[in-house]
Amino acid sequence: MAGVIAIDGPAGAGKSTLSRLLARELGYRHLDTGAMYRAITWLAIERGIDLNNEEALTELARETEIKFLPADSNGVCPIIVNGQDLTNEIRKPLVNKYVSLVARIEGVREVMVKLQRKMAEEGEIIIDGRDIGSRVVPNADLKLFITASLEERARRRFNELKEKNLDLKFKEVREEIARRDKIDSEREVSPLVRVEDALLIDTTDLSIEEVVKKIKTIIDKGESNG
Ligand code: CDP
């Protein structure tokens, strides 16, 4: 699929930041699919929907309108849900805690994947998530699997939350990430996996700039190889 870059990987691996920077460098759009599952989770909590009720959550996903605005000056594409900007709400700890439960539900995923494929149709897009290379766009031009050690991913997420003045303990953040990874990797529908044709990039000892540089080299080489 021309001009489509699929980025998968576990929580806190740096996919979102990396996708934002790469999109800016390449002049591509960025689709953060995690934001969509987060949005449904936020709405479900807000409306008091039982997170084990697959039917109710699937219905919620079906009736929810999700749109992204063009990137702001930080490269973030605001997410508009039923006309409301939820960009900040969906990053709250309560959503972190429950999002993987909602993302397990096939009915919810079907609705989201359909929307994601539609957004990918025009090309020139970087899509990040868990099942992008395996399910959403298996014919993407380039597939990357971005990871880092659990300790490093937890450290990054901890610093991010600290910047937002959220008072969490490092140990709690690490446990939360490990728990979410486990659910995401072991679920029955579209689990987090590295597909065979995805390039593995371990960012444990790399800065974000180094990762961007590395990927740009891969893209340039691919192009020159024709
Ligand atoms: O930013 P972080 O890596 O912590 O999470 P995210 O990319 O915003 O994704 C949040 C959650 O949504 C993940 O833990 C998955 O449970 C789910 N997700 C998914 O199942 N499939 C996707 N394509 C993207 C996210």
C-alpha cells in the first residue's frame, strides 16, 4: 500500500512521539489508533457502561463519531469525539487503566479497524498501534515493530506523567504497563505481535532523534533500491 507506514509495539515504546516526528519530516499524516480505543474507553467510563458488556461497548463504538484534526504545532492531531475535543482526557490514568479491556472486544475493534482503513486509503500516512501491520494494513509499504525494555518504557511513561503533575509511583507505572502488555499480547483478537515482515527496532538505548534518523535511513535506502 503506497505511502503507508505501519508502526506497532508495546506501551511506552515511543510509537506516538516517533510517529509524530516522522510524519512531520515526511509530510505525512499521523493516525494514532490507540487514541481511538482510548476515546471509546473514556466515553464508556463517563456513561457508566459495564466494561465487560461486549454488546453495549460495541454499540457505543458504532454510534460514536471520531474525527482527527490536522496536526497542531506540537504535531499532535486533536481527537474530536461526537464534536468534543478529548485529546487530553484520553491520556488520564483512569483511561490507561481500562483501555486494554475495551480494546479486547472484537465488535469494538471491527468498527475501529474499518475507520482506520478508510483513513489510510489516501496514503501518505503513518499509523501506529498494536495490530496495524497484522490486521489494519497488512500490505503497508513499511512495517516497523518498535520496542524497548520494560524498565525503560516505564521510565519514559513515568516522566511523561510527572510532567503533567500526576503523582504516581514508578513501581505503579511499571506494573500498569506490564499488565497492559500482557492483556494486549494474550488477547484472542488481533493480539500485539511482531509480524514476520516488520523491522524490529529496539529503542532502549536510543534517543528519539536517533530512532527517527535510523528509520529515515531505512526509508531512503528502500527508495533508492527501487
Ligand atoms: O501510548 P501507549 O502505547 O501507552 O498506548 P496507546 O498506543 O495509546 O494504546 C492504548 C491501548 O489501546 C493499548 O494498550 C491497547 O490495549 C489498545 N490498542 C489496541 O488494542 N490496538 C491498537 N491498534 C492501538 C491500541
